[in-house]
Amino acid sequence: MDSKNSFPEVLSLNPKELIAWCNNRKKEKRLSNAKLAEITGVPEGTIDRIFTGKNLEFRYSTIQPIVSYLIGVSDDTPTEASNEFYVDTIDGYKLVLENKNYIIENLKQKCEQLEREITYLKKNNTEKQEALINQSNHVKWMEKMIEKNSK
């Protein structure tokens, strides 16, 4: 995987997958948390806390230097064009993350509305079927009365 393709892919992982990916890359590079902290400038305690996988909430600004280093992107590696690509991609992910609760809530509301409509339609359909059965029974009763009176 070249760094241009892997950066967006890695950033699209959920927090648990991202931590697992970071741990795997750290092992592949044979790095300790202390060495990774020294290289990235992220405090070792923070790296320890994140890499245990127990804390799935962390800032992008905290994980970004770790991910960049583990991918192989350093400050002098990207070109100006790839920097713009990363910034646009990151901004897109940030927007999704910022709006995820709104999107999820909106989807829940739409599901609840659909469930209410389905329930109404089922109830309404049942009532219509019962009304048709009653009308049919009434017509049959009237036919019997007409036959009886015509004899």
C-alpha cells in the first residue's frame, strides 16, 4: 500500500480497527511506545493509553502524527499536491464525524416514522378488510332475505 492510498483508508477505520492497525504497524516496525513517543512527539502515557484499546475516544490531533509515521508519511515526504489531498480527505472525515450523531438521529427518526406508517397501514388494511367482510355478509344476508320473500 503506498502512503497516498493508505492514509485515507486508515482514517476511515473505526477507532477499534485504527488502534489494531496502529499496533500491527508498530510491531512490524519493531517500535516500542517510548520510541514512537519520541519520534511523534505524542506523550508515551497517551500512546500507552490509546494502544491498550480500552480508550476508544481520542482526538484526531493526537492520533494523526502516530498514523502518519506508521504509514511512512513524514513532514518532508508529502508533496504540496498530496498535502491538499490529505487536507481535503481529513476535512471530509471530520465533517462526517462531526455530523454522525445528527445523521444517526435523523435516520432513527425516519425509521420510527416508517414503523408508525407501516403500523397504520396494517391497521387500516385490517379495518378495511373487516368492513368488506361485514359488507359481504350483509349482502349475503340481504340476498337470503330477498330469496325468502320472493317465495
